[in-house]
Amino acid sequence: MIGVIFTSRNKDNKDVANFKQRKIAFLSNKSVEELMPKFDDFVNEGVANELSRFYITINERNNEKTIIDLQHYLLDHPDFFGY
């Protein structure tokens, strides 16, 4: 499992009209090639001449540890979903 970030940053797009900073972060088991259509969708949602970046983690994430950490976080933050 790898961490993936798609982002359009203010400092890369300071001269782009109507630009608003955007970011999507998620975990995936897919290859870079398989993720490209999703990144293309992210790019197409931006304004004309916007620069977007595609980051992936170098080291894979431990799926079991990630799930355990998420469970602990949800137990410690019962209002996470707004209930």
C-alpha cells in the first residue's frame, strides 16, 4: 500500500486567474499507470493553466498497522463522524 497525493498549490499557481488550492490524499495498491486516469480527472477539474502535482510515497505502508492505527483513532475520537 502506498500513499498518494494530488495537489495544486498556491505557490505554483500564483499567476493563474480564479485559482483555488486543491488537494486529495489517499492510500492505494494501484500502480502509477493505474492511478493516472484519476490524476487526469483531478487535473481536468482545475482551471486553465493550473499546475498540478502527483506525489507517491517511496516506502510502502504496512496495511495491518494502518488499520490498527485507524481503529485506535476512531475509538479515541467518537465524534469523528459527527454523531
